[in-house]
Amino acid sequence: MIRQLLFGSKSEDEQNTQKDGTPAHIYEKELKEEELKEEEADERWDEKDEELSEDYSEREEGDEIRDNEPQNSPEGPQPLGAWGCIGRCIRRCRCRRDPSRNDDGGGDDGDDRNAKSVKLVTLVSSRNNNNNNSTTQQPAAPTGRAPVPALVPAPRPLAPPARPAPRPPTAPTGNETRSQGSSGNKRPSSDPEGPEGKRQQTKPPGDDPENWTQPWPESTADPVPKVEEPVVTRPTPSEQEEMMELRRRGRELQEWIADPNAPGCNVEFEHVDMKRLMSMFAEICGDEDPRKGFGSIVVGAPSHIRTNMASLGLPMERDYRDVHMTKLCQNADGIMGRNHYTLVMRHGMLASLDIRRFNGPYWPQVCQAVWRLDPANEMEDLKYFYVVDIINKQTEQFLGKYMDEARGYVVPDDQLQPHILDYGTKEYQEVLGTQIGRGVARFILSAFPRGTRRIGRIAVFLHDGKHIQLRFDFEPSNTGGA
């Protein structure tokens, strides 16, 4: 009482005495013992943490985020210490109580760790309660540690996993299997009913199309070929005028051949043999030896028309006669030039292989003389006249420009099925009006009496896809008209 009256406060021993009656020096001793126990526990947990670090290295990203809390540190996620281990142990204890949250799978080792963590949490909680019950006049002795953070922080929501980038669609190859997300569904076969007679599910998993990781199964059926219609090209006015002129000439020649009374024919019928032909060359070229430059050999069927000849039943043996003539002549202007003729004939066939006239006889006259070179040949025996490898520019340009797919005139490369121009058609008259056509028509007019023979049809085909071949079929004509 006297001390209280004099000093107005309690004694130092009374001030250092706790409410529960424990002296201060005993309390400090207990704190030191607790600190030693905590340090030992930290060391044990650090050792245990190192042993278990490999076990938790493959944990999912969400668990790693929870283990590394707190995340609000400016330095980013901190490594696990003693307090982090305590929080992890508490979560494990909760998982042990709630099987739905159990990530570790339990076991004896898990039970031992959970028991130790509960004991350590109880010790720390007791120390915190003692600190809270101390007097305000004398604070608790410093422990040299940071305040204990919350042992069980609130769980942070996990970020949704990143969506995988969609893979490009691949063409199906048979009844192979592939994974649909995490499921191993089989790829549906080309049979929509499936092997068990039930329609297979072909919809990718998930409701959101953005979550689909596999494309829709593609059909294995062959695509329907697209048929492209040919572009019809119409001739220009100048081309149309040229076609009309060729058609007019061809129609006129057709009338002259068919009708002996048709007016305007300027081609006379004449008999030309090899003797008459040599005299023509002598008059034109002034040759003293008319047989100079003349030759004849036995050959087989010409290679460029051999297949077409075989389709007509003509023989393929080596018994055709190749006749060639070459004469160098001078024209009225004093210019020298060469006349060259090469023909093959026999068995009702005459083929013009190479004819280049400078100023010599016309090639219809040469063709008649060559055909009569064989005494066994009669003019009525001639059935097929071939013009091999067209080199005449006017005829070649016409056939290349108008005999095309746009007009429906396809020149085939198949000699067995040539393109046929029937007698009297517009196309027949147009080809007959070209320079080659006019030459063959004049041969008919000069070698046969008018109205007895005609060109029944014209066949057009290619050799090697580029060389145009023409075949004129001779046949008897009705007297007095076409």
C-alpha cells in the first residue's frame, strides 16, 4: 500500500507477472522452448520438403499456384518455406476429411504428415493466444520473427486452361482411328451405318464450335467431275466472209462435177500419160533429156497414213510404187526454180506426198500421168486420193482455224475414226473450196467425164497430233445431177 501511495503503480515483479500467475522469466523460457521447437520443426519440414519436391514437380498448374501463395508479392511467387508447408499440410488434412478434394491419394505417409501438421498448428495457435492475452503495459518479448501469416489463405480461382489451336483438316485415309480431344473415338468409316448397322456419331465433342479440336469427318467418296462446256467462238466478219467465199467455190465445183451441163466450168477433160507429161516438161523447161530427174522405186504403205489405209482393207505389203520427179526450170522473167513431185500409187489408192510446183505442169495433170504409169491401172479403179502432211498455207490455216471444237469439228488423232465431212454439207463445200480441195476437184474434172465420178466424202485426221491428213473418197455419180 505504501509503495502504491508513493509511486502510484505496481511493483516490477507484479508488472512482469501474467494474468494466469506465471512469472515473466518463466514465460520467456517457454517462448524460447517454443522457438527451438519451431526451428526444429522448420528443419524437419525443410528436409521433408526437399524429399517431396520431385513428387510434386509434375503437379498441375492450378496446384502450383495454390502452393506458391501468396501471389500478391511484387517479387512474384515465393518459394515454399515452413509456413507454406503448414498451409499445404492443412489443405491435405482437408483433403483427407473430404475425399472429393483428395489430390494425393492418401496412404500411411499422408496420415503421418497430416498428424504432424495438426500438432504444429496447435502449438502455433497456443502461442498466438498467449500473446493476445498479455497486458497492454508490457508488450510480449520479441521473438525475432515476422508475424505469423494466415495459415489457410482463401483459395484462388484457377485460370481456365488455354484452348489448343485447331489443327488443319486432313483428308481421311480409310477406317483409321484418331483422338477426339481427350477421348479415343474411332473415326467413322465410309459406311454411315457403321459395322453394327447403327448410324455412327460424327459430331465433334463440346457444344462450343471454338472448343472443337478435330474437323468434321470428310467424305471419302470420289468428287463429281466438273464438266466444262466448250466456249463457242464465233468468227469475225472478215472470217465469216472468207468462209462464205470458200463455200461458194466449193459449191460451184460440186455442181461442175455432178452436172455436165452446169455453166461456167473452165476445166477440160484430157488424157494425160507419162509421155504427154514429159513433153510438157520439155516445152516448159527446155530439157533435151525428158527423163532427167525422174525416178521410181517400190515401197511399202506410207507411214503417216498406214493405219487409215489398213482400216480400209488396203494391203500393207511392200508393193507400192513411189514416183518422184524433179525439174529445174526458168520462168518468163528469167528466174530459176525447181518443180518437185512425189506420189505413191497402187491398189486403188493414190497419195500425194510432196508437190511443189514452180512453173511446171499442174499437179492434177501429174497425178493422172503417174496413175496411168501402171498399165493395169484404170481410172475407174481409183477409189482413194490422199493428201499427206498438208503444207499449203491457205488450207492449213483454214483447217486449223475453223475445224476446231468450238464449231464442233474435232480433228481426231485417231486414224481409225477420222472426222467425216459428208457430201453436200457446208463444211464439205468449204474444204472443197480451199486450194487443196480445188486441186482434187480439177483432177476429177480432167480425168473423168463430168457426171460420172464425184467426191463422196472427205476424211480429216491427224498424225502425231499435229500433221493434218486429208482423204478424198471417189465414187460413181448419178448422171445428170448430184
